[in-house]
Amino acid sequence: MRKISVICICLLFFKTAATQQHLVDSITKELQQPMTDSNRAISMMRLAIDYEVVDTAKAYKAYRDAIKFAGEKNLYYCLGRIYQNQSFLFSTAANYIQAKTSLDTAIFNYQKSDNPKARKFEAGAYGDIANALKNHNELQQSVQYHLKSISLFEKLGLEGELVIRYCNVSTLFGDINEYDKQKEYAYKALGSAKRSGTGQNLFMAYFILANSYSMQDDNITAKKYIDSAKFYFAENSNIDIAFSYYLVTAQVFKKIDQLDSSFYYFKKCFDESVKYNYSYGKAESQVQMGAIAILQKKYADAEKYLTAGIAAAKVINYHNILDEGYKYLSDVYAATGRYKQAYESFQKYKEFNDSAVNMESKKNVTELEKKYQTRKKESLIKQLEAEKKVQQLSIRQKNTLNYILIAGAMALLIISLLSYRTYKQKQKLQQQRIAELETQQQLTATEAVLQGEEQERTRLAKDLHDGLGGMLSGIKYSFNTMKGNLIMTPENSQAFERSMDMLDSSIKEMRRVAHNMMPEALVKFGLDTALKDFCNDVNQSGALQVSYQSIGLENEVIVQTTAITIYRIVQELINNTMKHAAAKTAIVQVSKSGSQLAITVEDDGIGFDTALLKGSKGIGWSNIQNRVEFLKGTLDVRSEKEKGTSVHIELNV
């Protein structure tokens, strides 16, 4: 039997859009009042949280504004809180990489903060990463992050938080079939719950223990702990907790053959899921109610529940529920003599079943197919018996011959189809290989062009700086020497001074051009310092105010070819902003976590239609795309009219 999933406990609460809009209006007014920097940063974060239900685009912008403000004020604790809450917005949009990056950044800021509360939220952030990894089916990594979270909460002595973390890691150990560890942490949860003394914690601990024993088929002990949990259960509990409790309780009653009680709790689960429009809950509970109805031989009810459950599961494309739903539906059809539908449902079950079909399943398919074919033959025999007895033998012989011919034709057709499919597959593989070689050739050519371009830039920069720069400086020195030995009229003296000023300007412009071609800071001090200097230069020019943020780049050594390419990408993006965006401010954020490096460049300019980029023939944009492809990275551009532009790049270094 398939395991029933117990959801990780996050203690989230549902609010309506109308409630959230009221809160948005309230906090917007609140932000117009004077307050301390830390309170303002937290209020800006609350505004972003409340926008999540009302308008996700505004929520993203509100988070960016809060991060910018807290970053400028060096409010590390507030930055941690903002990044941690922002991760939930990314997770909701299935942007799991950005969600984890946001949580990693939150932990980084908590560790820099001297606020006593930071340690608690740092521990919670590790737990959030663990839950995100579980949702992404990376269970082993999820366990490691849960244990990090638990270690910090144990040092802080927060028993209430430990109950939740122990329960989550116990459930996770059950998912990876480490039942001894599952039970160990379930008992740890019970110990912390008794020390905390709250009814909710005791409920969760007893419930997780019941789930542990149920998964090991010790249903008598599981029933004992379910009864203990029931004593502390509150009907207004968080939907995830209530749903999991009803589901496990129903499963325990099912295993000990108390079918009415089992059906009651599956029905409770269904009612709660309808109340909160919880698609997974509606699908799972209806399929299980159908299974109970089969055991009670209520086949009409079973078919109704199973059909509804399968329809709900199709909406969320949940294969584990679909395969079990079709299996039960096949049993209903078989029990009521509808062997064709039973066979078809069993075939659908096989399609959704991830594991290989076992021998018992093959046997069931064979029996269903045999019964279906037998019914067809019986119908044919009855039809033949109604005809003249003289023609019966001839008809049977003809039918037998027809069957043989059809079978032969079908076998030949199947062999031809298989041969054709094999041929097409080989052709497809060859085309893929050719495409891969062409792509590799293009990347090699791009690499050669980029390297040649940088080498030429370096040569020209050196020639300008060392050659032309030296000559101009020598000329200036000679003119200054000559000036002391010449007698000039006031008019000639003014002309001479203007010429000297023009010569100084030429030297400065030559040095600026040489620096842009190959910045010395990049070669000597690395990418982080070079980008910081570039942004400062843009700020000093007055053309644009650029805020530069870097995370995880300190003391990082990046291969020079890669560093130069990244520098050119940021340089080209900022140049495009100054040329086309009519922006006043821009943000450049570069973060490195492990081998992954993320670059974000945003501005508050006029924006544009991103569809225009597909047909763009501009050299600047082509250079950006070529460099990103050369680094095997991904490029995401988002822009709206009058709402600015955001460019996000991710690559491995």
C-alpha cells in the first residue's frame, strides 16, 4: 500500500484578499509617519507580505524596496527577516533556486547581526530550507538542514520550536524508510511537548508518534497514540495539521478494520479540503473513501468517490493518487462485471505507476483481459447459434482463419512499427549529436572571438596607457619647461594655458578609454572590486545613480576569462540603461553561493516590451547574449512600460 503523506508543519495561516487589502492600506498610511529605521524596514516587509495575496508584482517590488532600504542602513537583522519572508513568495511561484538563495542570504545576514532574536530566526531559516528541499524531493539534503535547525534550537532551549522541528524530521525519516530514527525523533518531540506544557504541542507529538507506529503496521500502538492526540486536538487547528491528523487517523482505523470510523475521518478530511479549496486533500480523501466503500461492498458509492477523486487529482497532476485511484476503480468494475472498463482502468493505473509492474499486477491484467475476451467470444457464439446449424462449422473455420490472418497482420504491423520507431529514434539521436556538435562549434567560435576581443582590448589599453599616455605626458612636461624660458604676451599666455588644459583633458580621456578597455582593478584586485569601481565611476559621472551589492564574493577567486566576461555583461547592461532607459537609479546585485553565481541589474526607467528583444539586431544586446551563452548561463529579462527593467542571470563558475 502506498504511504500517505504527512505534511511538514509550518504554522501558516490563511487570510482573504479583502483582509490583506485592508492591511495594505493600513501599513501604507503607517509608512507615511516618522519612525525609526529598523521599524520602517519591518513595516516595509509587512507591506510586501500583505501584497502577496493582493498583487504579486507589487509584492516583488515591495520586497526589493525593503531590501534596498535595509541594506543602505546596514540593518542586518531586518535584512534577514525580509529575505526569509521573500523566500515564501519565490516558493509559491515554484522558483525553488531563488527561494533557497533568498534563505541563504537571510542566514548570512542573521549571522552578521548582533540582535539576540537573530539566532532564533536563523534556526527557523534552516528549517524553511529543509521544507523547501522536501517539496523538491531532495530528502537527504532536507534531513541535513532539519538537523542544523534542531541543533540551533536545542542550544537556545526553545522547547515549543523543537516540538515542530522534531515532528518534521521524524516524518522525513519515515519517508526515507529509516523507521528507528523516525520513532526516536517522535519521542523527542513528545519529551519537548511535555516540557512546554501546551496542548497544541502535545497534540502534534502524539499524532506524529501515531503516524510512526502506523507506518510500521503496529496499529494497536498507533491507535493508542491517536486517542491521546485526539484529547488535545482543536477543530480550528492549522489546515495542514488538521488534514494530516484526519488522514493518518482514518488510515489507522482502516488497518484495524473499523471501516465506519475510517470513513468518518476521511470525510472530515474531505470537508476541510473543500472549505479551504485544498486540491490535494480533496483528491486523496475521495480516493480513500472509495477504497473504504469497496471493502464495504458499496460499489456504486465507491465508483462515485473514485471518479471524483481521480478528477481532482488530474487537476494537480498528482500521479501517486491517480495510480491508486485507477487501481481501485478497476477493482470496482471487475467486481460488477464490467471487464472492459476494468481492463482500461488497470491500463491507466499502469501508466501512472512509477515503479515496474510486478508479477501480481501482470497476472491481474492477464485475468482481466481473458475475461474480457471470453465475454466477446460468448457473445459471438450466441450469435452463431441463432444461425443455421449447417453453417456453424464453416463459420467457425472462417472465423479461426480470420483470427490467424488478423493476428499475423497485427504482428507484422507491430514489427513494422517497432522497426520504424527504432529507425526514427536513431535519426533523432544523430540529429541531436549533430546539433550538439554545432552548438559546441558555435561556443568554441564565440570563445575565440571573446578571447580575441579581450586580448585586443588589453593590447590597445596598454598601447594607449604606456605609449600614447607617455608621449602626451612628455609633451606636457616639455611645454611646462618651455613656458619658463619664453616671454609671451598676455594673449599668447592665455592661449598657452588653454592648450595645456586641453592637453590635460586629452590625457584624462585617454586614461578613461584605456581603463574601460581593460580595468586595472579587475586584473589586480578581482571582479568584486572592479564592479564596485565601475559603479562608483558611473555615480561620479552624474548620468545614473547605481547601488552595488555583493554577497559571497569576498576573497573569492574567479578565473580571469570568466571574470572579464561577467564584467563586460554588467558594463553593457548599465550602458544600455544610461542610453535607453531614461532611469534615475539602478541596482547591481551579484551573489555567489557554492559554484552558482547570480547577477541582477534593475532600473526605474521607462521599461520596454521584452518581445522586441527576439528581433533585436543591436550589437550591445547580441554581445550580452553571446557572453551568457559562452558561460553556459541563463538569462531572464522582465520589463513593463513605466515600471523599469530587471535582468537576472544565473551561471556556474
